[in-house]
Amino acid sequence: MASILPFRAYRYNLARVRPEDVLTQPYDKISPAMYARYLERSPYNLARLILPAPPAEAHGVAGMAEPRAYEAVAERMKAWIQDGIMQRDRGAAVYPYRQSFIPPGGSQRLTRQGFIALGRLEDYDRRVVFRHEQTLAGPKADRLALLRATHTHFGQVFMLYSDPGLRFEAELWEHARQPLFELEDEYGVQHSLYRVIEPEVIERLQTAMRNRELVIADGHHRYETALAWRNEQARQRGNDSPAGAPPAEAGWNYAMMTFINLDAPGLVVLPTHRLVSGLTGFNAAKFLAAVGAHLAMVKLELAPEKWAEAWPQIEAAFEARHGGTTIAAAALAGESGVYLFRWKAENDRERLLESYPAIQRQLDVVALHELLLHRGLGITSEDVRAQRYIGYEREPRAALAQVARGEAQAAFLLRPLAPAVVRDVAIAGGVMPQKSTDFYPKLLSGLTLYCVEQPEHLT
């Protein structure tokens, strides 16, 4: 049973700061250059809270900071509250949230909307909340240290639910008349946040959501960190069943979430492309020979400096699917072209991926990790979880260019997944490799903050 609650959020005091100066992209999407720009915008930019150490990489890999850095974040947040930079809303609310955007490579402006509320944390085996991706140990350790120090959720878990009739949020949006603020971010995405406090409206929304299955679209690391912290808090208080504790007594049982209707318009999923670097003994010819035992290959003859120009042709191959056989494209250091990889025979997908559940065998990202990364390059799932050899890039041309410039040994490009496929895989119990999906645009961090239990060092 899905349980949601309104909450008294901490929010930036807009009489003291401008939202465009202090709100940020999610912590794992902030590159070193973005971090520097955020710090220049305002001494109160959220990056000073959500990144205890400056990001070292541009591909969403979060490392641990020194222990003192997490304590410094808690002290900084306390000072901002005491100085009136952040204020707590007087009454509990649900926060409708709208994003207007043009997808990368698109021309039509789309609108995606949902609402921010607290969602009850559920272990996956309870089959209320479903994941669709594996997670990495490093980011979870970093987020857990931050949560321990601050007792605060700064960003939201992006949750999908299904409401084909588009009924659940209708009344909520009728009461979302005047935005708290509107802003345009660095990607041209327009964000609007509202606040609804009417108890009867919120109660009807809670009732409608009660029997929904929830699928994590984005924020697996944040969700699993919240679960770990919930369990820690329960153990410290002698409660071995944190999931059964009354909400009023266990604020750690909840995390801040943005709920988006899977059946509403405006839901866009982009692929996340793979970059390989640091692999000892990398040899493109050996890789092609190994992969050629399983897959057919088509080479697009292009000089490295022209590789980025091959993306429209690669994209067309993905869209046409050549009879449903193209699964990935790759640029390899030392080669004179870009390769398309296809199934040789109609039943090869089932035969070569027979160790995977049926629903996962239909995913190109699974074929990429098993056949190209594992069998072709020897990169194991343990390597991926340990953040060895693999980086991630949203922009396909940028991925191709990095290999051409010698900054990576290989780039592997994928086509996007349909949102319904993500839902179906998750509910069937399937788990994709890390960063298999990129829901666009991201939810801004700092729109609302959820301070659990209002600990003394934050009040």
C-alpha cells in the first residue's frame, strides 16, 4: 500500500535570494564546471550543502568527502536557517511541480507535471516500491554520511505511478493557482512550483494513491540511502520493525518524492551512453574478433574527427531498427570508423542471453553489458558496481568526440527505452544495469527540503 503525506517543507526565503541563484541540478549531475558556476551565483547556493566535496568527475560519480565536511554542511544549514535564508512552511502541504521543456534533439515544447510529497519507504520485497536499476556503493556511502549529519533530504526521489484516466491530480492542480516561483534553468527547462494546503484535497489524493504501485524512475541511490538510514534509526531506538512504526513517531520512515503519472504526456526517457577508459591491454581488433563470434557488425567508414557527424546515421539505424536487429553502436580507439552491432539470427537474443529473465532479454542495455562489455572487453558487473572502467555520457556526439580525442578507449551508444518498458521490467522484478535510463529533464534540487524530526542542530 503506497502511503503519502503532506509535510512542512523548508524552502529558500525568496525575499532574500532568487531561486535561479540557489537551486541546482541533482548532486550527481553537477560537473566541476557547473559546481564552480553555482558557487559564483550565490553564497547560499544549494551546491554548498549537497556536495560536501567538489565533484571530481563529470559523469555522475560521487565520492566520499572527509568526515568533517559533512558536519560542516550541517553547521552551514543551521546558520542559513537562523539567518532566515531558509524558512519552514507554517502548515503541511503538497507541492505541485510543473516542468516545460524541449527534449534534446527535439523541436516541440512538452510539459511534465506531478507533485512533491512524502512517500513511505518500503523494502522492495513488499512489492509497493519497485526499482529498475542496480546502484553503486560509492554514491550511497556519500549520501548516507550527508543524511546522518543533516537529517535532511535535499532532493526528491522521482517516482512513477499509473493513472490512465488522469484523475488523481486533477483536483490538486485546480487548487494550484499561483506559483511560488518560476525559473528557467541552464538547459532551458522552465520550472514552476506551487503549494496546496487544503486538507480535504490532500486526503482525496492520499486515498487515490493508496493502492498504487510505485516505480523509481530516478533516485535509486537516494531511495536506498533513505532505507539504510531508516533502519539505522530504528535500531538505535530499539525498533526492529521500522516499516510498522506509526508515522508520527518515525519521520525517518518517509522520504521526499516527486510523483509523476506514467500515463500523462511529457514523460521523456533518454539513453545514457557508456564510455570505457583505463582498461589495461585494450585492443580494438581483439574486441571486434570476440564480439564477432556473437553479433553481426556494420562499419561506417569515417575518420575520427568526423565521428560525431555519424550520430544522425546511427540514430536512424536505431529508429529503423533494421528489422529489429541493431542493438548498439560503438567508436573504438585505433579504428577508422564507427560500428553498428546487430543480431545475426532471429533467435540469437534468447540464445545468447538465456541466463537472464525473459523480460530483460528484450533490453538492448542488457545485451550491451553482457556481450560487448563483458564478453568483448572482460568488464564484469562487479567492475561496473565498483565504478571501474565505465563512465556515462548523455550526449552521443560528446561521447564519440571523447574517443576521437583519445580521452576514452571506447564509446557505446544506445537508443532510449519507452517509459512503459521501465515500468514493466521493474514490476516483473527485473533490474537493469546502472544508469540504463535518463529521465529528462531532471528534478531540481532545493525546491523543498525535508528535515526529519527537526533535530536540534537545525532548529
